Amino acid sequence: MKEKRILQGRNITPKDVIEIQDLLKNNPEWNRTRLSRELCKRWNWVNAKSQLKDMACRTLLLKLERMNEICLPARQRPSPNANRNRQIKDIPHAVTTIESSLKELRPLQIMTVEPKDKDAPLFKYLLHRYHYLGHRNCVGENLKYMIRDKAGRPLEHCKNETL
């Protein structure tokens, strides 16, 4: 075990790991939340509003577990973020190249895509499949839109022409 290292913005020493191991050993009835909150209190690990940095601490604990330095109690229920990284199902869609001028594709339809819209699954799939960063999930406020040609085909991009 390294003498000094930074996890979740916090310097974690071998003494800290021993403290966590002792808490786990001496309190087998504790769940992960109780453990992280207790550590935050002991370490005075709070944010600018004096709130416990509970989620940062839980992430730190998961990292230590992945490093085989501690063994956390089993989860009591599935993660509330279980759907966050689920696989996106393939959605059949036209993949043929459109060989025509932009003028021939007009009028274009520019539509926002809301989570409950019928286009939402297709939007997620197209972003996942064709965007250079892919798509796993969206965080925070964001605006989704889809552009279709006059035949209703989703458009990815146009070459050598401006809209």
C-alpha cells in the first residue's frame, strides 16, 4: 500500500485504510451509507455548505474495494443508477447515403426530442452509434434535437453545403 495517495480529492494514508477496516470489522451491521457518513464525520469531510461529502466518500470506498484494500458490506438494494449505463438496443434505421442537394431535401424539420417522444430511443441510438464520443447518458440540462428531410429521414450531416 502506498504511503500517500489522492482518492476523491482526499489524501488517503495507510492509517485511513486501517481505520476503515476497523470500522467494518467492529460494525458488521452497518451498511455502506452508514459507513460513509461516519467516515465523513470523523474526517470532517464536508463541502462549503458544511454538508457531509457522502457520495464522494462512497466512491472512495468503492475504489478502495476495487483495489482489494477493504471489503464493503453487500448492497441492500440495487443501485438507483442501475439504468445509467445500460446497453442501448439497436434500432433499425435507413443507412443509405443520401445523394442529393440540400435544396432537394427541403423543407427540413428541426424538432426537439423530449424523453417521452417516440423519437427518443432512435435519438439515443443514433448518438450512441454515430457520434465520435458515443452516448451513455445525459447529465444535467441539455437540449436534444433531430433534423429530418422532407421524406422524414433523419439527417446526420451535410457535405459542402450550408443549411
